[in-house]
Amino acid sequence: MNDPKVSTSQPAVLPSAHVRFTREEYHRLRKDQLLTGQSIPWLLKATYFDRADFTPTLDLETREAVRRELSYIGNNLNQAARHLHSGMFDDYKAKFDEVYQTFLCLRSFLGIVAPKGTQSNHGNRKNSL
């Protein structure tokens, strides 16, 4: 008796990604699946691949530098808020000036020049950021 030849070649395994959803996200997908009659993977792929390509306006190095600056600003704002909430109002202006100067630095890094007089005139609305 001859054994039938068993194919040892396996189908190519395509790359895949597994996504976790919140209950609300999953229920929304399930609702759309029932409305359209399409599968959830089809809905996700169609939504992503049928849109225009994403092209960032800044290069990676610049985006990382902006993120760092924003992180510094956020840290300074948190420190200023902590001082304000603790009742330490004496150094409010110094903290605010520090945060404001960091923000102006970020603006200049992005090529945005601050109007004259804004560095010392925080209350002037027409010069506000």
C-alpha cells in the first residue's frame, strides 16, 4: 500500500495585528458590523486604508524636540499650579514668567516670532498667544 503524498508546504502566514477595545468601542464596531454586513476587520482596514496617507508636517527630530519642550512647559505649569494651590502666591510672577519664557522659546523654535512687548506684558489680549 502506498501512502498518499502529504503536502508539507504550508500556506504563507500573513502579518496580523491584534487590537484590544473598550466595551464601548467594541459595541460601536459590532453595531457598524450589523448595519453594514461587513466584518470588523474589514471595517477597520477600510477605515484606515481608504483615507489619505498621513504626512507629518515636521520631521521626526523636530517633533521629538517639540514634545520635549511641551513636557518641560507642562512640568512648569504643574509646579506653578502646586504653588498656587498650596497658598504660596509670593513667587507666582516668577513661576509664571518662567513658564511664559519657555513657551516663547518653543514658539521661536517653530519659527513663530513673538510680537514686541509680549515678554513683559502678560495681560495684553492682543499680544496673547
